[in-house]
Amino acid sequence: MRLTAFTDVSLRLVMRLAVAKEGELLTTRAAAGMLVVPYSHMAKAVARLSELGLVEARRGRGGGLTLTEAGRRSSVGAIVRELEGAGDLAGCEDDPPCPLRSACRLRGALSRAREAFYASLDEVTVESLVSPPTQQTLMVLRSDGSPAVEPS
């Protein structure tokens, strides 16, 4: 199973916001640069995460992005469930629909596998994702996505 690019971008943003210093507000453009993601993709992720109450986005001068308390406490499984949706993993209902769908056991097996995948992610919190050494890497990202070189 592979996460969609949208979910990947969203999780990267949540992780970066989780290590933001007190009062640090990232703009959508700065976050896109740091995480090496097109601005339009990041803007869509910000909009969806805001709808879910995980990120607060303030517009205008002095605005920026912050991770809400709900976002900080959220499990990765809950976030991924919301972002990925409940669609079939196989193309059972594609056009044309699969001729095996009425008697197929694959759909159920894939559904159970997805739930097992999500259940394992339910044990992972956003805060646990950003503990060292990940925390330091996220904090020193520059606007072009490269890590800042720390002086020796």
C-alpha cells in the first residue's frame, strides 16, 4: 500500500509544524520550500488540514500556519484515514467495473489489510514522529528544502 502524494505532503507539513518554536509562524510558501513540495500542493494540504482542525491558518500580515492542539495529539492513523478516504484499494467499481466483484474475496481481504495498516498507525502520534533525531532535521530545513549546515 502506498500513501497518496497528498497524504505524504500533509504529514510532512504536520511534522514540520510540530517542531515550530513558540510563536514561529510558517507561511504556506515557506513550508512548501522547506519540504520541497509545489506551492499548489501545499496550499491544498493546508486547506484540508485546516478543515480537519489540525492546522490553524491565519491570513495577512503576521499570519501563518500553526499546529493546533488537536493536531499535536492526533494519531497518524486518524490523519491518514481522513486524508486517504475509504475508497477501494482495487478497481472493483472502475469503468468498466470488474466482472468478479459480485463473488470476489479480494475486496474484503484488501479492506481488512487496510484496517490493519491504519491500526498500526493509530499507535503512532504526531509528537512521537518528531522526536530526535527527526526533530533537529525538521528544525534546520531552509526554504529551499536543504538542511542548514551547522557550524563545527
